[in-house]
Amino acid sequence: TYSIVRQPDGVKVATDITATSFTDNTISKTQGYSYQITAKSQKGEGVVAETNIVVSGSALEVPYSSNFSDDEDFRLWTIIDGDGDGETWYRENNYAGTADWFMKYMSQSMLSPNAKNNDWFISAPIHLDANKYYSLSYAIRLMSSNGLFPCNYTITLGESNTIESQTQQLVVVDGEENMIVFENHSVAVHVDK
């Protein structure tokens, strides 16, 4: 039999089940959830296995803001290592003179200006009305100057948290540089449907 505990809230959602699938119908808050599964037999409990984090619940409402300062906020984002190199976005603070939390990407094994990366972090669903304009603001801080390690990135809009669903390009940046200062950006977003 199996027991299932939902994280991050620690709620036991199933006890002594035998089915090989389970649907959690008790979610009331939009959150990034994972599930800890423990098998049990006459010999005792097995090692706990934990699922990947999956964002579930209703779409978030605007205005929405994220500063990545706590686990609950961070769990609303889907991180994808699209090129499978084992290096992708992660959350950090206290770096280069700032106490702020932020998302960081820095390839440790491919320090090359010509490196091609395919790494994503995608927000939880956000409710946007069709035929309206919205403003997307973000700050970016780089370690790039004089053509060394310029930053190339794309900001997209999609209908789910997969790479394939990111079908509308909002911003394509090729070669942005700054040296350890947060640069603020703002983008007008029009939602077609």
C-alpha cells in the first residue's frame, strides 16, 4: 500500500491506497505542489519518493508580482533545462552586493560567448483578458561587458507551462550587456485571445 503527502503544506491526501494513480481533488490555492509517496509492506515503510513540482489551482490575477523571496513564490515557476545539460535557472540571493532574491542562470561548464543554451523559467498561469494591453516589467543584472558574454533572451507568452506552448514572442534580445547592476525593462503585452 501507499501513503501520499502533499508538499509544501504537508497534508496527507491518501493513506493505505493500492491504486497506481491518484488525483488530488482538495487543492484550493494556486501553488507549486509536489507529492511524497511512501510504500508500506509487512516489512515496514520504504524510502520516500517525491514527484516534480506541478503548479495547480486557478490562474493568478493581475497585478501579479514575484520577487522569488520565499519557497511558496518560487514554487509557482516551472524551471526547464531545455538543452538537458544539467545547468539551468535557480534561485539565489546575497550575490555581488545585493540581499535581494532573484533567478540566476550562469553556465559553469560552458563559459563561452558562443554557447547556445535553451533554459526556461515559466510563471504559473496568469489570467489575462483578450484584446487588452498589459505591462510586463522586469529587472535584469548581467556580468557582461565589452562583448564578453552578451546575454541573449526571449520573453514569451503561452497557454501552459511547456516550451511548446510558448507561441507568442514578446521580446527578443540579442547581446544585452551590463555589469552587475539591475537594469529595469518594461514591455507592452497585447493578448489576442
